[in-house]
Amino acid sequence: MLTAFRNNAVFLTGASRGIGREMALQLARSGARLALMARSREDLERTADACRECGALAIVVPGDVAVEEDCAAAVLRAREELGSIDTLIANSGVSMLSLFEDMEDLAPLEQVMKVNYFGAVYCVYYALPSLVASRGRVVAVSSLVGLTGVPTRTGYAASKHAMRGFFDSLRIEIGRHGVSVTVAYPGFVDTGIRERAVGEGPGRPTGSHAGRVMLASECATRILRGAARRRRDIVMTRKGRAGRWLKLVAPRMVDRVAARSVGFGARNLSHR
């Protein structure tokens, strides 16, 4: 049980499935009070019901994080129903699978940026006064591609790099108010996000990650433990942690590892 979240008012996006649902359930068992946001009211209600079975207060605030007005309304209702927002977890995300040169238009990149980057920014913006008042926590779920580029993920990597820059800057700004900012960098997690990726088409390189996929429940546990301790960064894999330093001295090697991780193949890489 995560005692840091007992009676904590938590606003969680992307709560209907995957990592978000697992975090909601673990928070419920820890005694948190929850406001759950996602687009599907039906899926949210199922998550909320499971949280209530754990004895937790859980409300649903359906909305699309890519729409600023939805975020504003969801945060307002959460504050009204829960009395405050003590922790905000920006977890909503959408992936992208496509070679940039094969894209017929740029709409998928815009969609990914709206969901992954602006969706987090909107929610933080409207929740910030409450977070400051409670000296709370901001938690952003990024990805290892937020630390290094990966072929076939240009739009996804761009959105996650943008998240990193925003939250690293925000941490400096609001730290004086006692608000912590934790950014999590998962690797491959069994969430189904690839199946819902935008921009995929015939002939796109894809990788097989059998044996290297983390369960959503384990990922959720690691994120929440780090957030409870107000850690700065949570890099989920040994390769990810090593890659941060290796990129400084051997960036081409990191490129090759990134290419292999999605089945792109070293033969496709430039030797310049």
C-alpha cells in the first residue's frame, strides 16, 4: 500500500485502460480519492466501479485531453467533488507508427502532439492553483522515446521530448511552492497502445518485443512508488538508464540499439 496517497485527491488521465487503470486500482487500494478522466464514459465507469469495490471514492470526468475546454471542465468538477487536487497524473497517450517519408499528410503528428503534449499541459494549467495550495505532486508518464529518437516514431518521440522539456522547466518554476514533478519513462509495456497507434500503414517497420514487455501493473507500481517519494525521474529499464549516459559518448551506438528495438535494422541506418 502507498501510504503517501491515503486521502489524497488524485486527478488521473487515461484512466480507462492500461497503465492508467492499473494506477487507479492501486491508488484506490491505498485510500486515495480519485477523479478519473478518459474519453469513454463506459470504460471509465468500469474502472471507477472496480475502485469503489476497493472502498475508494471515485468519480468519472469524461473528456478528451486534446480539447482544452474538456480539460478545464474536468479539472473544475474534480475540484468541486473532491475539494482539491493534490496529485495530477498526466497519463493519457497515443502512439504513432510510420516512416516520416511515407506519411501522406501531417495530421497524425498534430494529433499525437495534441494528446501527449498539450493534453498534459492543459490539465496541469487548470489544476496548478490547487496543486500549489496543497503542495502536491505532478506526475507525467512519458516514454523512453522521450530520451532518444526512434525510427517510425517521429511524431511520438517529438511529443515525448516536448513533455520532457515542459516538465523539466516546470519543476524549476514550481519547486519553490513545494510541488514536486516526477517524469516516468517506461519502455515497452503491455497496454495495447501499439494497436491504437495512428499513422500505421502497410509496409511500416515493426518490431517484436516478446520477452521484453513489462506488465501494466508493474509499470503502474513503479510510477506510483516514485511519485510517492517525489522522485525527479523514473527510467524503467536498465538499457534506458545506460542509454542516457551512452548517448553522450557513443550516440551512433544508441541509434543502432533504437533501430533494432523496433525492428528497423542496422542496414537502414546512415553511416555518416
